[in-house]
Amino acid sequence: MPSTTAELLDLLDLEVLEPNLFRGPRPETTWQRTFGGQVLAQSLVAGCRTVEDRKVHSLHAVSYTHLTLPTKA
């Protein structure tokens, strides 16, 4: 997780692969995880870079981590 504002801004500095296609960096940690808040923030940055003269007024997300999956008997 970023410990400074500069590290946070680095995580939000997305690489443009082609028009409307971006790649976001991940923090250098020993964990092999990407946190949901980071994904949402990077998604918001990417979305803002695909439109002109529009401002963000809300962000909605759904978490599927608590769904119960069917198990084999």
C-alpha cells in the first residue's frame, strides 16, 4: 500500500496502451494482491481520460466477494 501521496499518485498514473485502453501499475509489495479501492480509483482515472468536458458525480461498485457458491455434496 502506498505510504506517501507521491506513491499514491504513481499508482494512479495509468499507462495508455491505445485509445481508451489503459494499464495501471500495482504497488511493489510482498503480497500478490490488488486491493479493490485501488482498482476503483484506477477505473475512475481511466474513465475520466475517455471523456472531455464531463465531471464525475458518483461512483458505484458491487462486491461479489460475499456470494455463496454452490458446493458439491
